[in-house]
Amino acid sequence: MIVSKDISLVKLLSWTWYHILWLFGAAALVAYWYDTKTIEFAIPWLPVSVIGTAVAFYVGFKNNQAYDRMWEARKIWGAIVNSSRSWGMLVDGFVTDHFRKTDDGEANIQEAKKVLVYRHIAWLYQLRNQLLVATPWEHINQNIIYRITSTFFQRRFGIGLVQEEADSINFNELLPADEHDSLMANANTATQIINAQSRHLKKLRDESLIDDFRHMEMEKLLVDFYTQQGKCERIKKFPLPRQYANMSRYFIAIFIIMLQFSMIPALRDVGSYGHLLSIPITALIGWVYVMMEIVADYSENPFQGMANDIPMLSLCRTIEIDLREMLGETDLPKPIAAKKDILM
């Protein structure tokens, strides 16, 4: 997530320089063809303007849908934050020896609370890890050009910024020793961690450390965690329909090609400077349309480890700090800080 108020010109150019380069090159080539009379025909403005308007509407629709996917993902993680704090509150207030005829000891009660809280923290980090696994339609799994650029952006402006913090997460410390290996070996570890929480609650009920009402209330929160996880998986595993996601690229390519054969001849006739002026103007108009496409293209997948992602690691760390404070701990991890104006 980009946290700066503005995107600097330097950063914008570092993200889009290669598009500017090929647009300038294409415009210069066509201008050269006209100058040497290699080609002499010109496309009238009317069909170009009609196509340009249609493409703008189409790409605008794609941007709206991409933003909806990104904003829904952020709302889901907001719900995870709220429910996680509620989980910590219920663990702290509900797990007690009040219903037992014998004193179970404060140390044992505190240990049970710690296991429930730490296991939930493990679920948060594991859910993040699973959501970052690339799907077939994400950029990093496309052709060689997309793979190279996606890897570069992930390393310089994405998850690479927080690789050290992510590597410091130790599931051996978060999961009980007798559960760690079996849970981490599952196909969907996050799902099984919540199920382990449910089994633990049943055990606490059998030991009279919670009563039926408290058991049901805490189980409801576990169901809510499943709901939020399922919503994240729906966004991750169901792409923006390809007929909307891909067709706009072809439409923009058609528009940019036609634009050159209409703009360059028109500006070439205004005077001696028109020949040179046609190149940056054509490239600039093309760049605007390309950028509209790119913004939508990289926003439709909010869990792919790039700058526009939902800052899952930061949210996980915020929840971890809150929950561990509820346990009375003081040796807390540091919040995830933004780097290069990007919070991951």
C-alpha cells in the first residue's frame, strides 16, 4: 500500500519508463515514415475519436471493478482485525477456573490463554503466506517480460521490502510443539489451525474452564474467521473475468496504432515544428491510456506482493501486538514500518 500523499515524478518514471520509451519509439518511427514519404495516407479524426472514447469507457469500467476487488480485500482484513481483537478479549475474559470445583492454578489458565492467542497469531501469518502464493493469471506467471518486471517490482517495491521481517516469523514459537509439524504439513494450513482452535475449545469445555455459553460464543468467532478467510480466497482464486481484464489491452493497442496515423499527419502540417511536436504529443496520449490499463491491471489482484497490495504483514503485526498485550506481555515485536513510502 502506497502511503505517501503524492507519487513523485521520479518514482512514476521508475515504474513506467519502459512504456514511455516504446511509445516514443513508435511515434518517432511513424513520424519518420511520413517524413520520408514511406507512407502518405492519414486516418480521419472521427473514427479515432470514437474509438478513443469507447476505449476510455471500457478501461474506466475495468478500473472500477479492480478498485472494488482491492477495497473489498481491505474491508475483509479490517474485519479480521476487529474479530481478532474480540478473540483476544474473549480468551482473556472467558477462560477461567470459575466453573471448576478445584483450583486449576493461575499458571495453567495463563498457559491455555497463551496457546489460544499464539495459535491465532499463527493463523494470521499463515493466511498471509497462502494468499501470496501466485495464481496462474497473476503477472509473475505470465511471459518472460511480465515475470521479469513482476519480480523486479516485488523485490524493489513489494514484499522484498519486508523480507527480513517476514523471515523472522517463527511458527515453532507460535504453534504447540505437538501440533506444529502436522498442521504445517496440511494442504490448507490456515483452515486446520482454526480447526485446532475448535478442538482446543472443546477440551477446555470438558475441563470446565469455559461453560456452554462461552464455548458457543468463542466458536462463533472461529466461524467468522473461516468466513473472512473464505472471502480472501474468493478474491485470490477467482480473477477479474478475462473478457474484461484482457480485451482492453487489444482495444488500447488498436487506438494507439490508429492515433499515430491521425495525429502525426495533422501536426506535421502546422509548420516546421509540427513534425517534432507530433512525437511527444502522440506518446503522451498513448501513455495516458496505457497507464489507465496498468493501474487496473495491477489493482485487480490485491494479494500478489506488490506496492498496491493490502498491507497484510503490517495488519498481522498490529494484531499480534494487541493480542500479546492482552496477555500482559511487554516484550513485543516492533510494528511494520513503511519503506520507500510503501507499507506491506
